[in-house]
Amino acid sequence: MNVFVIGADRLGNIPERLAARGYAIVGHVSGRAAAHQRVATALPRETHLMILFTDFLGHNVMKSFRALARERGVPVLACRRSASALEEQLTRLAPA
């Protein structure tokens, strides 16, 4: 399953955690650029899930990316940028 990640300058060990569960990152946007606060970038066509790291994003950025995901019918997973918080949300999304 392909994921698009929004938030955080660096992902640390999160790509490895996602890969262990069968997810591949098709794009990553930090959300810090002023342009992201006005208009969300386009999602890659092959995106199946959007992950928002909420502790690194402003409300306007989250709102615009959520709207973009809603238009495309892509589910959104929101959590803090920590491997344990991500694991918890992924387990809720699709129990192992």
C-alpha cells in the first residue's frame, strides 16, 4: 500500500516501520513551506493512505491536505510523529 506523508522535516525510522507493515512512501511534504499553507500539493495518483504528523503541522495545512484526500477518496491517518503513535494508529486502521 502506498502512503503520502505530510509533516516533519525528517522521518527517522518511520519509513522502516511502514515497510515492515507493507507500506511504501510515495511522497513526503514537510508542510513548512508557505505555499503549503495556501494550496496543498497534488497527491500522487497511486496514493492509498495519507499520514498527517499533527505535531509538525498548522491547522490550515492539515485542513487543505484533508480536503485533498477527501476529494480523492484517500483515507487519512493523523498522529504525532513517533514510531509508537504511528504503530498504534496503523493497528487501529488494520489490526494485525
